[in-house]
Amino acid sequence: MIITDIIWGKISIKDKETVELIKHPAMQRLKKIWISAYGYLFEQKRSSTRFEHSIGVYYLLKHFNADFAEQVAGLIHDISHTAFSHVSTYVLQDKWQENDLHEQFQHEFIIKSGLKDLLNKIGFDEEQLLHTDKWSLLENKLPDICADRLDYTIRDGLHLQILSRQDADKIIEGLTIYNKSFVFGNKESAFLYSFAFYLLNLQHYGSATEAYFNHNFGSLVKRAMQKGVLNTGDWFLNDVEVIKKIKKTKDKEIKNWFKKFNNNLVVYEDREDPTVILSKKIRVVDPKVIMPGGEPKRLSEVDAVYKRLMEEYLATHQKHELPIKYYYKSK
């Protein structure tokens, strides 16, 4: 199997069991679930799918010789992701906490999709694969880095032209493993990655546009569920199928609401005269760097520029609140 990827170029996957997993309908479904629902609907540059991300996480783990079980865990880590990514969390948050939503549906989805049978046939217990605490290369907590965080940062960085092809290569070449965790072997690669993560959070993940979309489109979808246009099971279709169901509705409010997501919409941050104040994600990385002749240290400990960058970002983002101004341009 050959897969062309924005990070790795042409990926050759020869392992029959891995190929079988990738071809499974549960994995193929992820091809139509975009990492950024906003990116799919409005900003075509952010076109990475959950499938591409899952392949990228798997291949990064394989590249660094992680155990095969951890590679498989990386491949399926997003398997039960709902349509429109984190918009579903907003819609269903009255009923579930974010983690509970993911954990509750993950095991159920693997069983219903038939993926459990394939995993068992290959020799894996799906319960063990889903315990991400067990896989220190695949997942860990901020401010550290992991395969999941590395892949989506580099992937989005390339799509949004925050990173060049050479930058991406330098980041990967700078990675190494220490005590079963990803660290950097040099300060330059660590800074390149961390600065890209900083810009992505500042300009995209924590932006006014993204917050507005998640809130406003989430409200639209919540109404669609209340009116019976959508049901909980629809979240396990894909973005394209759910959009089609919304467009077919006869509910005039939903139809008019949906039409408002167009290029006439202007959204930006305004602390003095906001239209609305929404919640904001605040995330920073501070990866460990192996310094010559010593133990790994945080990038902020060995790079004064990054330390100041982090301090200024955190000082100006103490509250998870984002004041947003929006309006529609005159036609």
C-alpha cells in the first residue's frame, strides 16, 4: 500500500495486518472527517483529515521503532471521532463531559463497526490499545510532546505555510527518544516546533474565528438535533453526510442560519467592544531538550527567546475568555 502524505511524502506500508486495518470501513470513514470542521467548511488550506492524521501518527511511531502495539494504538486513536471534530463536544456538553464523550463512544464504536473482530484476529485486545496512558510516545500531557501532538502541529503548520518542507524535516530529524518519551536532540529543532505550535494556537486553534465557528455552528447543529433533523447516531457518520442531512431540512431557521456561513462574515478579537465573549483554548508546549553532557531540560530553560515568548503569551492569556466582534459585510 502506498499513501502520499504531506509530511512523509510517499509512505510504503507492507505489513499485511496494518494494511487490513487501514482498509477497514471504520478507518476509511475518517477520510471525510476533517481535523478542523472550520477548515473544511471555510478555509481550504486547513484540509487535513482524521485519516491523514491517524496515518501520520502511526508512521511517526513506526519511524522511531515504537512497539507494534503502540503503532496500532496510534493508528486507531481517533477511530471513534465524531463528525465535525470538537463541535460535537459543544453540542453534547449538556449530557457528557468531553473525556466521557470520547471514552464512552470509543469502545462501543469499535464493537459496532466490526473493528474489534479484526483487532482480535490480529492478536490485540482493544481495551489495552485504547488505554493511552500506557503509550508514552503516542500520548502525554502538555507541555510535553507526543506523536499525536507532533503530527497535527507539523501537518497544520505545512498546510498553513507556517512551516516549510525543510522545517518539517528538521523537526523530525531533531527528535529522539529518552525514557520512553519524545524529546529533542537540539535546541534549534525544539524551537522551530514550539514556535510553530505557538503560532498555530495564536492564529488558529485559539483564534476568534475558530471560537466563533465552534460556538455558532455548534448552536445550529444543536437546534438540528432538537428538531429531529439529526440524532446522536449521526455523529458517527462523517462531515459530508451530516452536512447533507442538515441541508435537506425543511426547518427555515436552520436553512437561513446555514446560509450565513459565507465570505461576508467578518470575525475578529475586540477587547473594547465585543459582540460576544466565548471560551478560549490556552495551550503551550515546552519540550525537553537533551543538552550536551547533561540531563534533558525544558526549552524555556535553555532558550531565553522562547522563555520570554511563553511568559508573554501566558501573561496575556490568563483567562480562558475571548472577546469577539463579528458582523456581515454589505453586499
